[in-house]
Amino acid sequence: ILNVEQSPQSLHVQEGDSTNFTCSFPSSNFYALHWYRWETAKSPEALFVMTLNGDEKKKGRISATLNTKEGYSYLYIKGSQPEDSATYLCASVTQNFVFGPGTRLSVLP
Amino acid sequence: KAGVTQTPRYLIKTRGQQVTLSCSPISGHRSVSWYQQTPGQGLQFLFEYFSETQRNKGNFPGRFSGRQFSNSRSEMNVSTLELGDSALYLCASRPSGGAHEQFFGPGTRLTVL
């Protein structure tokens, strides 16, 4: 059974802090790893699609790395802002999309 | 380009009834996936349709079914509703398959009384 885990479950940081969260996934039959941001009352929005071991992607203050051999990905947010408050989901793609439970980030002004 | 749309946005049904939810993907997208989101369970994959064929299916009972039309619009049906079917149902579209990112609709909030 494919199991995707994310830690921490929730996180509170002060505005300006940098933070990171972890996504763990089974490394066998790996095809792709997706990160999504899900803000309250909105739809999940794709952040990154990662496919290659050692991939590192960046979008503004947010970046992600991928290790397919050991089955983990890190998401980093530099200088967190209140608008970064959301649930961050990762999804492992093999035959289907299997989502992790998410990390809920709250950035306090 | 218009985003993914879902109708209705909210629905209240009673146990034993059936319900049909609709999803219109982004123009040109041929793949539509459906997810159920309940508190504490996260996003659970229901099924994916591509070019009118069910390509993948999650671990849900046969009461959950779907279909896709030639214009890529998709419907999801749940028969004999149970209280536990109360959830947010999201659909997502993407151009084809592979590693493409998904674009999510706003969801349908189903409440079963």
C-alpha cells in the first residue's frame, strides 16, 4: 500500500521566519512528486512538479528539493509572509495520485 | 482560459438517495480526476477518466461511479448515500497524463443527513 507522509502536521511561525516541511513517499515505482498549496476557501494550486532525483525547483520565496532514492522531498519557504498561510500538500504519482495529509502553516504577523 | 468548474457547489441529501456531481475541465484537458476530502482523511483518490475511459480507480465501493463525455466533461455518481459520504468532492483536470500538474475545481460540498 502506497503511503505518503508529511511532517510536521502543523506549524506556526512569525512573519519573516524561514521554514521547511518534509514529504516522505515510497521510493519504488516513483514517477513524479507534486507539491500543492491549499488556501482556505480556495482550490489546491500546484506549486511544483518534480521528476528527477536531485531536482531543485524555485518559485519566488518557495523552493523544493527531491530525493527519489530515499523517498523524500523538502519544501522551503524563505521569509514567510501571512499570505503563505495555507495547507501544503505533496502527492506521489505512480499509477494514481496519492496525497499526503498536508502540513498546515500559519504565519503570524 | 476558464478554470475547472464544478456544479453544484453545495448539496444536501438524505441517506439512501443518490447524487450526481458535474465537472467541466479546462478547455483542451482530456484527463479528469475525482477526489474526496473529509476531515482527518485528506484527499482520497476516487478515479481518473481520460478520453471517456476510466484509467485508474481508487479504493472506494462500487456505489461511487463516474463517466466522461466526448467533450471531456465528467460526472460522478454516488448511489445509496451514507452519512459517511458527507465530504468535499474535488475534481481536477490536466492535459493528458504523465507528470502534468493538476488544476482543481472549487469542489462540491455534499452533506448527507
